[in-house]
Amino acid sequence: MVIWQRNVGAPVPLSHLECGNIDPVGITSTPSVDLASRALLIDAFTTPDAGNTKKHLIFSLNVDTGATNAGWPVDVNTAAHYNSMTFDSSVQEDRGALALVGGRVYVAYSGYAGDCGNYHGWVVGVDINNPSNVMAWATTA
């Protein structure tokens, strides 16, 4: 029985990526659930324009209704910075499970199958009670 379902945006077609092995790319990682706040936390790779613009968006959805919780989603392109590096969704893939530790959801990103583009390993952490509080770390090699 389906309790609710939710469309969080159009997935990115593989034809709009330099490489990869999933078509289309949308939600590819295991979500995390925080029962205390009734939140389902997901990362969605979306496009508002059929693939030209690409964004990783981290959502917090109400587990009872599917509604987006206040202050979400977090646009990783604009929120994640490490030293002089800025996150670029077009070359970053999220496949690892989201982790919830100490009131913060952590999302790990890597390159696509085929190692294309100027990607870095990233870990982005978002405070689930204050989604404007984002921390990020990236590999520099």
C-alpha cells in the first residue's frame, strides 16, 4: 500500500552528462529518516529545463504527508563551499546512503562512472533544524 508519493523534480537525462551509467539520474542514494522530527531526508539530482541546468537538492520531507519541510530543499550548488572550491552538480554523483548524525544529515558525492569532468569527493552536512547551516569538505586532488 502506498501511503504517499512525491515528485521532487525532473531527473537529469544521461545524454546531458559527460559520462555515467544511470539514465535518467534522479534519486540514486538511500535516504535517511529522522523519526524524532518526522523527516525523510533525500538527495535529488534534478533539472528544471530538460538537462541544461543540473542541481543536487537535499530535501527534508514530512514522513506523514510527503510535504517539503520549511526551509528545504538545500541547493548544494549554492550552499556547499570548501576553501576556494564551489560544488558543481554537473560532475558530482550521489550514490552513498545519507547519514544522520548529531542532528545533521551528511551526503557524500563522487564522480560518475567513467571519471569524467573536474569532480572532487565531497561530504556535505546540513543541520536538519536549520537547513541554512551547511558545512562541506572536499578532496583537493
